[in-house]
Amino acid sequence: MIITKEMLKEKVPKDMITTRLDSALNLYTNIHYKGETGIILYNTNPDTWNCLYSFYELNHKFTIDNYKFSNENPTFEELIEEYKNIYFKVYEQEKGYTKETRINILRDEFKKTFKLDNVNINEELEPIFELKFSKSKNVWTLYYFENYVANKVDNINDLLKQNLYEQKILPLDSSITAINGIDIISNIPYLLSLQDNIDKLNNNLIEWDIQK
């Protein structure tokens, strides 16, 4: 369940109060290619998840198991604020993963994965918080998705023609929840429902001339 702005003042159902915190760093590329315009999504694990994702970096993510929130009857906003506080204290201050460090990690992993020379991350998109039941852990998990957009990719031809993962181009349309029968992970349609994100993605459109 995506925690929308409209939900912030509502109380979290008692059976959904989480004991686990998790996160992911996501990178979006909005490209124009062969008459198509949209963000590139990847089916990174078809045998297990078979779902389309933005590029994500998980090797350096923030995660805590068996966490007990200080408020036993919080609103969604209070849940998020406590997450932010523990994230800042543990992940940024104690472990040193500042925003600049996280952006560098995300860019370097993107370059390494697709063998790219240079990638420029220009802007941050709206972050997303989602409450989701983790079947592997058998608990509710509060996820924090930190979202960025690239405005330049050297070797863009290599990226568009990479064969490590099945990839699709998704138009900037929040009503699309699947492509050719493959589901799109739930936070992406929500991300595309926010006009500020659409504006930033359009401002960072990467045009690729097929003749190059």
C-alpha cells in the first residue's frame, strides 16, 4: 500500500504496524527512441518476481529487522517521520551514507551493470513510502524508495540494446500497470501520478538519434 499525501493524518491499522524497515535507490531514465518516449523498465528477476522495475541499487540499502516504533498507535505521517529520523541517525550519521554518497553509489552501480562510460544524475524525484507485507519475512515492511533521474548517459546505444535484462519503455502514464502481460511494480504508477515527477522526467528527456 502506497502511503499517499491524503493518508498522512490517518491512523495506521494496528495489524499493519511494521517491525521491519527497508529501502531502495532507484534511477529513472526518460528516453526518446525509435518513436517511443518513456522510462526504461527492467525485468530483473523473471523466475522469481517477473515484474518490471526501474533500475535499483540494493547492495548498500538501509534495512532494520525487529524495529519497534515508539508510538503504538501512530498516523502514517508519524510512522514516516520516525523512519526518517532513524534513517538519518543510523544510515547517514553513523554509517556515512550521505545523499551525495548514495547518488555516487547509484550512478556507479548503473554504469557497472550496463558497462557505461558516464552517467549524470541531475534531479531527485518525489520519494515514496510503501507498506507491504513481506512474505519472505512474514511481517509488514515499511519501504522507502529514493528516486532519481538521469539526464545524460554516455553509451546510450549500449544501454538501449543491453541484453542482461528484458527491458520495456513505459510512457509517462500512471494508468498503465502492465506491459505485454508483465506487471509493473506498484510504486511506479504512483510515481507517474505526481505532476512534479512528470515535469522533472520531461525536463531530463534523453533524445537518441537512431542514425548515430
